[in-house]
Amino acid sequence: MKHVWIANVNHFDSHRISELLVQHKIDFFFKDSHESSLQSGWMVPGSSFNERMLFVDELNEKESQEIIKKYMNDYSD
């Protein structure tokens, strides 16, 4: 199973996005690029603290994008 990056999401939105992807039985994981930068020894991290990279199974890429798009449109106000 291959995973592809589809979006950088806000740390605070990642919990709800996780719930939605689980409900739709989509395999995914988050990578915390801020933490990765610190572990690599960078003095200045390569991203902001609240940003997370979202990777999903490539077979569910389009469906995942639609789920996230709908979430962001419904709850961004």
C-alpha cells in the first residue's frame, strides 16, 4: 500500500479530519514536520508548530480530498 501526501492541515483540525477518514475507512497517517525538523537538528524548524502533513492511501486520494474539502467549506466560517 502506497501513501501520498494530499495536504498540510492545521494541528487543531487534524483530530476531526482523522475521525472523518476513519468513518470512511480510509487508511492515512500524519507527519509532524515541525517535530521532524527538530529531530533532524535544524536550528529553525522547517514549518510552523501547528502544521501537519496528511498522507492517505493512493487508492483513496480523490475521496479523501473531497472529504477534506467539504469539511473545510462547512467549518471554516
